[in-house]
Amino acid sequence: MEVLTTSLPGLSRHSGKVRDVYDLGDGRLLFIATDRISAFDHVLPNGIPDKGRVLNGLSAFWFEKIKPWSNHVLSTNIDDAGLDLPHYVRESLVGRTMIVRKAEVFPFECVVRGYLSGSGWREYRESGRVCGISLPPGLVESARIPAEEGACFTPATKAQSGHDENVPFERMVQALGESIANTLRTASLDVYKQAADFAESKGLILADTKFEWGWDVQKQELVLVDEVLTPDSSRYWPKEDYRPGGPQPSFDKQYVRDWLDTAGWDKASKPPVLPPDVVARTRDKYIDAYEILTGQAFPWK
């Protein structure tokens, strides 16, 4: 069943591009991953069936695997929310939910790049730098980034609408203080390395990813929050097909972006409806990522 939005009466809701977040009123939040898909800063009219279940399932997989960093997940069972839901609502939410503890989220996307792609590649072409970090001349698109830690930490400010803005690490230090900024940098690089090593064992390159971190006031600890290491927040490439010097095939919504680029859409007006073949191919890519990384068959295939 394709879910593009949710409505649970009596609860305060915040809707993002993909997730609906409900306040359960007891220090817990209910995250629901819908099938909405966004591209070029627009939520598209139709979604990708089961995309939300892929994002939710992969996040749960990674939250369990990443150590020793704490995370905000309490349960992925909708019944643990303690809500009196009609049967059809409960069934539509199975596989899409996370019950999490509240945290004060730091106002930065903690981006880690192992390879030169996306906005990092565009910035490098213009200035030879990425988020204030100077890189050697002559690098090509999708090249491995030479860095002492094996990857670059390139934070971004979190935009309520439009693009996040890549910023130098010093901007993060000014906003949060040196101790917290260094902790977030260290934690993000460590999680990236763990994930990249595991992905490589599965035949995938983790080119880049972004994390969100928060502070649990009650437990006084740093926690990894939101989604983690999904095809929406990360760029995965098949290792056997890796050829630096141009874009790489990826396990995300690239089919959607490519189709929109050729659909005559001006990227400012209302987006067009995605045709069935683009929806189907994109769904397949998300499910492929889930099955390759987890080693399990996707339950809703």
C-alpha cells in the first residue's frame, strides 16, 4: 500500500519531505516514513511504493549495527506506541515506524565524503575546495578524496526549505563550541568508516552520507537521530562498476532526477507526475540497496 501522508488525530504532527513526526506526549516521538519522494527541493505528486519501508528498515539495521554510539530508537513496533488505531491504519504503518526518544538536535547536517560527487564536486570545480578544505588539483568527478582520515567531514546548515548550505568546519565551531564540534566530527567520521567498510564487504562503495546528531538531556549523552545510511541520505555505488571520471550508477532516486531533467519541467512550477516505469525502476533500486546491505529479502517485495 502506498502511503504519501498520515493522519493520527489528537497528536501534534510535523511533516517533513518524507517523514511525519508525531509527539506522543511522554518524551517519545513517533516517526513514520512515508512513500513521498522529493527531487530538486520539491515533493513530487506521486511516491514510490514501499520506499518508506526501505528507509525505515535500513535505518533500523544500521542503528543496531553501529557501535558504540547511542541512538534515539526505542522500538520499531507500532503497537509499542500505545495508540488505539483502526486495523487498516495499523496495517498501513507496519514496517514504517520508529518510536524514538526526544533529543535536542544540533542544527547541522554532519556530512562525510569519501568520494568527490554531488555538491562537493561542483564546489571543487569552482574553487578547488570543499567546505573550506583544499584538495589537490586534477581530481576528477567521483574520485576518491585524499584525506588523512580516509574521508572529509564537511558540515552543512540545515535549511527548512531549499538546499542545505555547505559551510566550513570553523562555522560549526563558532556555533557550537570547539568541544562539541570536534565530537560531532569524530563521531561522524567513525560511523562513516564503520559503514563504508561494511558496505565494501557487500560490494558497495559508500561515496558520501549525512548524519544528524542530538543531545539526550535526560541521559546526558550524544545520540544518532533521524534516518541513517539510507539511499535518501547516502550515495551508494556498485563497486564492480566504479569508474572515476563521471557520474556513477547509484542505488537511489537518480532515475527520478534523470527523468525530470528530460521532462521539460522548469523545476519551479508544480512537478509532473512520475510515469509507472520510472516509479517501478526507482522502487527496484531502493529494494536492491536494502537486500544487498542487509543480506535479507525485502519483506514487502
